[in-house]
Amino acid sequence: MRKVQDTGDSSKDWRFVHHLVWIEAGRELPPGHFLFFKDGDCTNITLENLELVPADKRPRRLWDKKRNESKQQTQQNQPMRTIDEN
């Protein structure tokens, strides 16, 4: 996030950087829409990586994929459990 003004109201003072990139390129950010990172990498804040999507068409495929990958990685890093046969 980037501070864009200092009114004392944090909801007005701070903006997402990807929103600023979009707006500075002369694009609109209408209500009921959000910006989606095409490659799923929220650190890749370039205009080419941003896509405006209506809220009802919100793509979850990359978020679900990343969540599943993270879950699998966590499971792989856990030590094997052994069954005590006594």
C-alpha cells in the first residue's frame, strides 16, 4: 500500500499500489470490479499483469491452486509419523 494523502482517515489515505498503477495508466476502476493478477503473483505489479474483472466473475482458479500448493508443501515438510506397535 502507498500513502497518497494525510487526512487522518486511513481508508482514504492509503491505496493499493496495483490500483494506483491502473489509474495512473488512465484506466477506470468502477465499483463492483477488482484487479486480478494474471500470473497470480501479487508482487508483479505491472499494468500488463493486471486484469479488471467484475466481482461476479472473480477467478478463483489461481488462488485455489496456490492454496493447494501451499497445503501440499506444508504436508511434505512434516516428519513421517510412525505407529507404535506395542
